[in-house]
Amino acid sequence: MISLGPYPATGLAQARQKALEVRAQLSTGIDPRGSRRRAAELQAASEAMQFEAVANAWRAEKHDGLAPKTIAKIDALLDGDLIPLLGATEIGSLGTPQAAAAIEKIAARAPHMAQKAKSYLNQIIDFAIRKGLREDGRKLTLKGTVRLPKASSVPAAVEEDALKVVMTVVSRYPDQMVRSALRLAAYTALRPSNVVTARWVAIDLERGIWKIPGSEMKTGIDHEVPLPRQAIELLRNAMTWRRGGSKKEWVFPAMSERDSPHMCRDTLSKALRDSGLRGKHVPHGFRASFRTRAREEFDVDIDALEAQLAHSVGDATQRAYNRGKLLKKRIEIMQQWADYLDAPVG
């Protein structure tokens, strides 16, 4: 007995034709049931060797222990670019020309994403070789497929007079929440992304310490940020706009009902642009202002500056040791820095 297909999807005439084909196989000594199983097995094996299946297996292995942001990047590049472009290609036969064309297509839209995609693609090939799915030593030659735009420094007020102008502009910005976020970025020299994602649970106003978990830091290491009295004051005032529901944990909650529960980083950039500082200073520029002016004005120890900016210096053990050791010194420095910033508009 063998099924020729479900009725009525398989009509009588079609069933008769299939029956003739099965009888023809039997007459030559072929078991049609075994033939079907072998065909299904070959199809499954073929699909398992395709780029999509191998990429998904690499992804599953790679996800363990990664930060959510990194996982999101991998998923976006695999599902949005690499799998649609290369998914049906057999991993063993994937060659450099086809892979390079895929990377170049991504690069035309987003060069930095293409650079990351190239890295992921090479890792997937290494994974396939390690699993015996591709000939040992047969790697891709993708060097030169991505040309990144020349890096340029972010606009920043690093001279005293220019910084005075910026702080005056910030102090006069009409929206209180945006003004406070910009001031907090200036007082702490933190990345704007850390400022707009500030959570109340991480801030100890009594001790004047803001502890940012490593999962939210570029370095992946917990970062303790001293809060000068000006920052503590504006955070206490921030309690007045604290919202409930899904936005209650954020210091700077989004005012509109959108996907993000907190203020968007671009809101700070737009505020400075609209205030006449386009091409002169951006929120991230407060880090360069601090790095330059604090060094010149207060002769601050370079290690303390790097620790406050959460820059990666030395190995993990050295970084953890230095930041803990310099916290007391950084408390003094950041109060000096806040007083210096407030002097022009005080």
C-alpha cells in the first residue's frame, strides 16, 4: 500500500498517472516507498548544508553569553541581509565572488554594518569548517570589500570661550527635561546614550553616585559616576516629571507614546542644532570638552580622566583596580568640573 496524495487535492486522473508511475518503478525492482524516503532524506541533508541552516546553527552557538545589544546586531544582519542574499547557497560551494557581492551590497547602504557582516560571514565559514560541512582550509577572501568612510572628530567646544557659549545656550534651552539631560551630560562627561537611558534604580542621590551596569557600557564593565551637587539638584528636580507605568524607571521618560520608553539620544543632538550649534558642538562633544579643559585647567591626572570617561586602558584587572582606586579623586574632580561649567552662567 502507498498513498498517492490526499483527495480532492489529488484528482482521479492525477491518481491514475501516479499509479502508473509507481507500477513502472515496481516493474524495474524499485521500491517506491524507499525511494520517497531517500528523496526526503536527501532533501533534508541538502537543506542542512545550505547557508541559512549553517548560519542559524552558528547563531545559536554564538548567542550564549552575549549582551542583548550584540544579539540584536547579529539577528538584524543575518535575518535582514546575509540569509536573504545567501540563504539557499550550499555552504560547501559558497565562493568569494558571491560572498563579496553580498557584502558590497550591504556596504552600499551602510559601510559599518557591512564591516560587521563581513566578520560574521567569516565566522560562519570557520564554524562550517569546524563542523566538517566545508573543506578544511577553504576560506573566503573578503579583504577590500568594505571601505569605511574616513573617521572625523565629533564637533566639540574644547576652547574656554567656545565652551562658555555652549553652556549659555544649554542654560537657556526652553524644555526643562532636555535642558537637564544636556546639563547632566556636561557635568558627568558620559556618553549621551547613557544619559538618556538613566534609571532611577542606578542612582544613589544620598551618596552622590550613579552606578551604570556593565551591560549598558561600551567597555562591558560596571562604571561608578560621581555626581556633583549640581547634578544631584537637577536629578531631585527630575522627580517632578517622573511618570508611571512602563516609564516609571527612567529619569528622562519619553513624552510621546512610542516604542522607546525613554528620551531619544537624537533629541539632545537636535536641541543643540536648533540652538545654533550645528557643526560646533554635539552632546558627545562634552566628553572631549572635559578631556581637554579639565586637563588644562586643573592639571588632572590622566588616569583619573580616562577612568571618568570609562575608556579601556590596560587589561580587565587593571581597569577594575584603577577605577575603584580613583573614585575619591574623581569625586573631587567632577565637582571642580561642574563649578567650572557653571561659572560662565552662574
